[in-house]
Amino acid sequence: MVEFILVVAEVLPHLDETKNRLVYVHGKVITQRQILGIAQRIARERKWNPANVNIAGLMGKSRESYAKEVQVAFSAKRSLGRVS
């Protein structure tokens, strides 16, 4: 709860910059690479073949896909609104 209050206190002076935007809040982050490291230490006999992925590229594609879905959903909602 304290963390949330601190975040709100940081966001309040930046209302214009954060208006209609997501604000991510987290206390502890563990990466997949850290989880893999733990798993490798636990199961040393297992062969691990991690795949490196370009997250920036995936995020770009994901945002494009999301934007298209939101646009389609918005158009459908407007069309339905006219009928009723």
C-alpha cells in the first residue's frame, strides 16, 4: 500500500503527461533470465536451450495488433450504437 501511495504522489505533479496513459507499478521484478538461472542451478543435469528474442520487435507488433483490435471494437460499438 505504501508503494501505491508513493506512486500516486509521483504521478500527481505530472497529470498532463500521464492523462489517459498506463502507469506501471511494481515492487519487485524477476526476469525470465533470472528464473532460467535458478532453474539451471537446480537441474544441472538438464540441457537448456534458451532462445533470445527481440522484445522491442515483439512489443511493436503487439501494440500494432492491439491498436487494430481497439479500432475494430470501437467501430463495431459505434455501428451497434446507431442501430439501437
